[in-house]
Amino acid sequence: MAIPSINLAVSASRSQRTLEIAPLCSTMTGASTGSFPASIHFCVDADKQIILITFEFFHDPHVEQNTYTHDNSAMWNQEVFEVFISAGAETPMRYLEIELNPNGALFSAWVTNPDGTGRNNVVDFFAGRNAGIQTSVVKGENFWHGKIIIPLSLLGSLQEHYRLNFFRIVSLQPHDPESSWSCTAESCAFLAWSPTFSGDVPNFHIPACFGHLNLK
């Protein structure tokens, strides 16, 4: 499967570039996952100097069983939406990772991935809300949706090219909300916009597989 590329054009009357991201697939195999419909909209607003991401995730009967409620906790162990992004066209060794979970907890960090495998990552957490990241989440029966606003200043000045990826972890079975349960490849689906083809073990941190965003 080819690495996806987004081309966002700006009209003369608007500073916004908006696109709906294609459906997510298994990050391990690239296989279609129609059982977990999702809608993700990605917008760059040059006037407001922000990236706006809105999403809707459906077919999630276990959304109420997520237990993480604190920012920069180990929320990647359960259901979560993740955004990875870096400025420039090259495969990044350092990129911004933003996560939001159904309880509204926010993960924000710079990830240094020196060998591109994710096995030797150095994670530099920061207080995302203090840095201007804004979020909102709504949970319902069998679904959740939300919004993430990222200041462009976190990535430097506005660029013509970015590398990025989107991920969703969704539970396949019930869990004990009183326990500190964690997703496995058997109990949860690991979904991506641009799959990393990591085989039997889920691995989002393969930046060579990040998609391309071109602003024209």
C-alpha cells in the first residue's frame, strides 16, 4: 500500500484548507476495517494559525470502560485517538504526538525516534493545555467524538509540507473498568490512516510510514 498524500489548496477568499481523511485500516496489516466506521476532518487555518482536527468514532460498545482521566498518563494502553505530525517532507526523527481519549484526557509530547523503529524512543512530555492545545470530547452509547486544536507555533512557522499520521485504538471486548486493563493485539483493534505494517505487534512509531501533507 502506498503512503497516502494530502494536497490542501487554499482559495482566494479563504485561509482555511480542509479535507476529510480516508477510512482507517489495520496498522499491522493494512486490511480494511469497515466494522469501525470513523470520520476525521483535518483543517489548517492560516489566519488563526491553528490546525483543527475533528473526529467521530462509531461502533464502540465499550467506550465507558476506559479508566484514564489524567493528562499525560499511560492512556495509550486503552482506547485513544492519536495524531503524529512534524514539519518538512523528510522522514522525521522527532515529531509531535497528541492523544485524546474518551474521558477527555490529553497526552502531549515530543517523540525522538532515532532509528525509526520506535524501540528506542525518548519521550519529552509537556503541558499541552498550557501550550495552547484545546480539546473537547463527547461520549455516547456506542460512539465518541471530539476536537483537537493545535497551535501552528508548536511546529514552527507555517510550512508547505508536513508528515503526519492518525491512529485509533478501539476495544473488541469488555474489560473490567475497576482494573488497570491494557489493550493487546487480541483484545483491541489498532487502526491507522497510513498503516505501519508492523506485523503481529502493533507499532505506530514507524515514521517512514507517516503520510504527506502538502499545502498549496
